[in-house]
Amino acid sequence: MQLKKFIPLLILVLALAPGLLHAQNQSREELERRKRELQKEMEEAQSMLKETKKSSRENLGQLRALRNKIDVRSRMIRNINEEINFINGDINTALRDVKTLQRDLDTLKEQYAQLIVSAYKNRNSYAFLNFIFSAKSFNDAVKGINTFNNTVSSAAARPIISS
């Protein structure tokens, strides 16, 4: 950046230098002084050029590092997207399993209701006791009795269709 500012100045100085050297009123000492100044300016220009090259290398290094960072981030994003797709697949599988289990549960409830109704129609004291004692715990027996009574009352309220 500084080199761009310095180049026009250097060109101007070099363009005017021959004219100044040929000026009639200049002394040898003044010419030598001017030569030293010009050499000093040339050395400054050279050092500025070296600095510019150095900063250019640093900038290129930073550019490579940034490109590498962008590449790594892109790979991370791709990896995250693959994980999301995998998780979505798991969710879809779980939803299908839930639907299947819900259908199975509905079927089992229907069969259980039919079993209760059938037991009620074909009831005798031993079948009812058998139903109660087949429970795994006292709470299950109470639930079974309540379910039996609810099912019987709802079955009595609707017409029985025989197959």
C-alpha cells in the first residue's frame, strides 16, 4: 500500500533528477549532496519494498489459513447434516414402531373386550372366579373386576351382533 504512494514520487524524482543535475547554478557539493539524498531515498524505497513483500507473504499465509478454516467448517457442516439425516431416519423408524404398537394395542383391547363379553355371556361362578384369580396382584384383580363391570354395562347398552 505504501509502495503505491511512493512509486509516483520516485518516478517524479527520477524524471526531474537529470534536469536538476544539468542546472547551471549547481555546485559539485550540491550535486553530491543531492546524490546522497537520492541514494537514501532509494534505500528507503528498497526497504519499503521488502516490507511490502513481507506483509504480502503474511497476508498470503493468512489467506491460506482462512481458506483451510472455511474448508474445515464446510466439512463440519456436512458431517452435522449427515448426523441430522441419521437422526431423522431413527425418528421415522420410531414413529412407524409407535404406530404399529398402537394398532396392536387397539387390536388387543378389542380382543380383550370381546373376551370379557364372551365370558359374561358364558358366565358361571367358576369363570368369574377364574378371571379374578388369574390376576397377578390384588390391584390387577380390582382393575379386572372394574373393567369387567364397565364392559358388561356398555355391552348391555348396545345391541349384540352375532357373527
